[in-house]
Amino acid sequence: MATLLHLNGPPGIGKSTLASLWADRHPGTLDLDIDQLHPLIGGWRDPGQDTHALARPLGKALAASHLGSGHDVVMPQNITRLSEVEAFEEIAHARGADFREVVLLDDRDAALARFETRTDDSAWNRHNREVVAALGGADFLGAMYDALLEVLAARPGAVVLRSTAGAVEETYAALERALA
């Protein structure tokens, strides 16, 4: 049975890093990093252009297609609206696939600091840092963290894993154990 593995968590917590490792170590798995879709959409650098509204449906279509062909998907995506998590779960189930949900967490202050210390200097991450700063910086990220905890409270089946900065292989091993 195919599986959609949703790695949720605050920005900068290590979701994309773990998803990349997961896909590398599970051949045929689609690493559906929706953030990588944004630069494919014209006008993505324009602060007034909400590419999230365009990228998320593309991500849903990619997930549905890959799961429908019997292959796994790992999706590193911060989702702080319950209805969006449920929409991805419905896509998996509609394709006869399993839905597994893992939330990577660190202490609130540490999680916020990790966003600021990201080493990825891609055009998307530079843009993302500018957008976060314009929306309130640490206050905005704190509100996202709190909203994630609210979603988590409504998802009792979600697995919570502590993500410690720099402990990539240890966190990956914990992910493997949690999903075994």
C-alpha cells in the first residue's frame, strides 16, 4: 500500500532535510517539497502574489498522481490549518493509500531561532525570510508555532518527534522507528 508521509513542523525545523533523506533511502518515493513549486510560478517574488494559493493545489495534484500509481510520497510542509491536513489525508485515502503524520518539534524559542539560522541561501529561502520579516518576524513565526500546536491537539494519531538542531541522523533514526 502506498503511503503519504506528511512531515509537519515549524519553518526551519528540518522537515525538508528529513524528507530528502527519506526519499533517497526509499526508492520511488516522491519528495513533494511544495516550497520548491513556488519558484515555478510566475511572479513568485512579488510580495503581493500569494503563490501558496497556487502551489498547494499543485502539490495536491502531484500527491494524488504519485499515490495513484502506487508509489509513496513524503511531504515536508508546515500546515497550520486543520482543513488542509485533512485535505491531504483525504487525497491519500481516495487513492487507497495510507496517511502518516509526523510533527517535528523543538522548544518554541529554539524552533523560532532555527528559522533564523538556516543555512540554505536559495532564492526561495531568501524570499521566504523577507516575507516572514515583513509579516512580523519572530511574532509571526510564534503565531505559526502556536497554530501548529492547535492542529496537533486535533490530530491524536500524529506522531510527535523532537527535532534537535544538528542531530539529523538521530532524528531520522527516530522517524524510522516511529513509522516501523
